[in-house]
Amino acid sequence: RSVLPITSAMTLLAWSGIDFMDGWERAGQLDELESALRFHADWCIAAHPEPDVFCGQVGQGGPSHAFWGPPEIHEIATGYQPRIWWLDADNPGTEPAAEAAAFLAATSMLLASTDAAYAGECLAHARDLYAFANEHRGSYVDSIPDVVPFYNSWSGYLDELAWAATWLHRATGEATYLSDAENHFAAAAPDPNWAHSWDGKINGTALLLDHLTNDPLYRARIEEHLDHWLPGGGIRYTPGGLAWLDTWGSLRYAANTAFLAFAHAELNGDPDGRYRTFGEAQIDYMLGDNPRSSSYVCGFGENPPVNPHHRGAHGSWNNDIEDPAPNRHVLWGEIGR
């Protein structure tokens, strides 16, 4: 699987711990948060054995997607041979390397007060990965053509460079990173009408740069994006109140935008409360305040999804989406689509 989507998700998870730590503590989930971040940080560090080398993908997209079964039995069942795709100076991959830099920088911030040595290790790798991504520029889709049908880089790599430099500035306070972030941001294409995602980081970057610089340019950019999502903006709403962007993964887009709305209110201000109101409405919808009165989070709330489209959760042992009829496993925390 491509490293970019999982690392992007983990960066947002680390961000949530930095600016909404009290929520994790009240939920009694802070240890679980740190464990998840350490697991992926350990992987990123192991996948970065030299300053200009990083693993961009493990596996082969076509055969993986064609097999309907738990990944742990794929090799035994079909003879599948996974492949490791390495990125280096001759085979650059700016997007995953920069995203890993952002993730490790954010994780270093979160863990700095509890494990300074490990946080320092994360930050050192973040610095090297950013330098690799910036100095050896190139889209990972050119070095890993196998990724194109699944996780093509539609937005290019400048948004990831801006995102990584912004997180490194936030983690270190060093002016060089802020200068880089602003230059990358200016060169990247704006994307006000989509959503923060594994591919597009420009709106999250605008939010953080607003917080770090108080420059009205960034305030205008993040609020243009959020206002597009608010009722009366450019996003369609379902009859039940979900802000609906696209067919595949509609809840993830709404959830990510809700997170940006909360973060913008927390870090930059929300005088009339419209961003918090939007965020609360979207999250409440996903947790059960919807026409079905059903939670869309697996394993949580009333009538949650029990058969999400997920090979591991379904647990077929014979490459058959119909066998067993119900999923064998609960995909705890997954948001249904």
C-alpha cells in the first residue's frame, strides 16, 4: 500500500493531540493515541535508513486490490509477492517524504514533554525527510507508477512541501522553515472547493500559517475554504444535513472539514461561532443525529455499520466477498461510507 494516505491520516491524528489534548484525556484515550503515533513513527524511521532514502510503497496495488481476504493470508492463498518501492535521489517522491516529515515533526511536538529523546529522534528524521523531499523534487507517481490507479497525486507536491515546512517551523520555531512554507504555499495551487485529504494539504497549511503568522492572506484562504462548506456556500447538503462533496467517502471529507473548522476556531478565532456550529453538526450527524438515528462509526453508538467494505474486517478465507455473510470482525472506529 502507498505510504502517503496512512501518513496523512497520522499527521492529522498527531495534530488533534497537540491542539485538542483535553479531549483525548477526558476520553481516556491518550495512551492509545500515543501508541498509534509511535507505531507509525517507528515505521517511518525504519523506512528512512539513509537521509535521501525512503520507502514510498509496500506491495502491489493490482494484486492486492484483486484479492478479497485478510492481508496476512494473501501470500499463502495466492503466492502473492509483495514489493518494496524505495525512493531516492534518482527516484524521488516528494509527496510521501514531505508528508512523513510533517507527521514526524508533529509527533515530536506531542511527545516532547513525555519522551524528549524519542521526540528528538522523530524531529531529526523529519528534518532529513523534508530536505530530501525539497532538494530532490519529483512526484512519487513517476517513481512508483503502480500507485497511479489508486492514489494518484492530483494536487502535485508543492502542498506537501508547504505542509511539511509549516509543521517543522511549528515544531522548531526556525525562521528558515517558515520562509520555505510561505514560498511553497505561494507556488502551490489553491483548492478552496475540495477538502483536506491524503492528497491535498493546502487548506490545512493555510490554517496553520494563519495561526503562526497572523497574516490576513492565510485567514482569507482558510475562511474561503470553510465558508464554501458552510450552509449557503457551494457544497450540497443532504436532506438530513450532511455536507456532501463526493460519492466515494463522503463522510471522510465532511469529517476532515469539520476538523479544520474546529482547529480554525481554536487557533485563529471564531467570533460568531459559525465554524464550531458547522463542525458540531457534521460530527453529530456521523454519531447518530441523522434521519436513520444511526451511528456511522463502526462499533460505536446505536445501529452502527456491521459490514463495512473492508477485506480484513470481512475475513473471507476463500477470496469470496459473499462468504462469510456477516463480517467476522468489528472494524472499531471506522467511519462507514
